[in-house]
Amino acid sequence: AQSVTQLDSHVSVSEGTPVLLRCNYSSSYSPSLFWYVQHPNKGLQLLLKYTSAATLVKGINGFEAEFKKSETSFHLTKPSAHMSDAAEYFCVVSDSRTGGFKTIFGAGTRLFVKA
Amino acid sequence: DAGVIQSPRHEVTEMGQEVTLRCKPISGHNSLFWYRQTMMRGLELLIYFNNNVPIDDSGMPEDRFSAKMPNASFSTLKIQPSEPRDSAVYFCASSLGSGTGRYEQYFGPGTRLTVT
């Protein structure tokens, strides 16, 4: 069975400081993992994806995530937050065995960026 | 590519009326998903299709909801009759699908439905 847990419902950082959004997953098979971002009143946009290649994945807008199998984690980071990063972020796991149909979304982490 | 297209972007209707939401997936994508998003329940998967065939509709809340995908480029989500608790943002998403190893989903802008 698959599951995904986003450990923080809200994260607040100051502009220019690092961002860390935490995600733990559970999957019986080789998972595909994703991070999506949703700005207010917008659809979800793919930030980055892990599909069993390099464990450090770089995405758009300076975000990256590291797949750590031993810790079953896929945390999202960015060295320096920008005001435009304020949004909701979703960690997602897909079960590759079922062709990606079993897709589980985390509850989301809302990122606040203070000036 | 234009991305996933949804229409209408906003719909306001009265309780009891029929509502039809439309989605055009990205050309070449074989999987299509319908989601509902509310503040209370977050993002919920309603149904997904692969090669135009419904694979899992266990997320459809009740018989008032139905979804069809008559061809690879069009899908509808219908609510009949609508109720105020159906008010939400409905998203359509598509992906390349099974056999490709590409499971990331691309989302449309959503339809904001308000039932009064």
C-alpha cells in the first residue's frame, strides 16, 4: 500500500533564507515521486519528479529534492526563498507497478514567505 | 502544446440543475484524471481513465456524478442534480500513461463550481 505524509501543514520563511518542505512516503514497490506547486486560484504545476534515476532531482525555479530510500523521504529544498514561492506544495507518490494509476497526493504544505 | 483545457472556468448554478464540466487532455496523453478540491477535504481523485476506459471510479461521491470519455481528446464530468455541497474547484489532469514510464500528471486550470 502507498501513502505520503507531508510533515508540516504550514512553513514560514523570510525572503532570501532556505526552504525545506518535508515529505515521507510509503510504497511497496519502486515509487515515482513528484512535487507539485499550486499558486492561489491556479492549477497544480509539476515542480520536479523522481523516477529511479539520480537521487538528487533538480526542478524548476531553483527547487530540488533528494530521494532517500533508507529514510523513505523526498524533502523539497531551495537555497533562497523568493516572495513568488509563496504557494501550496504537494508531495505525490505513484506506484510504478500499476502504471502510475495509483497516485496518492499529500495533504499539502502552505509556504509563507515574509519580506 | 496548449496544455490541458477545461471549460467553463467558472460555473454558478442553482441547486437541482444539471452541470457539465469539460476537459481536453494534452494530445497524445492516454490517461485522464478528474479531481475535486475543497478547503475541507483537500484534493480528491474522483475517477481516472486509461485509453478512454474508466479504470477506477471509486472516488465518485454518489450516483449524481458521472464521467465519460467518448474519445481520446474529450471528457465530461456531469453532476445531476447539483447540490450546494458540490461547490468546489474541479480539476482535470492528463498523463502519458501506462507503458511509458511517464506518470507525471499535467493539470488544467480548473473549473470553479458554485451551487446556490
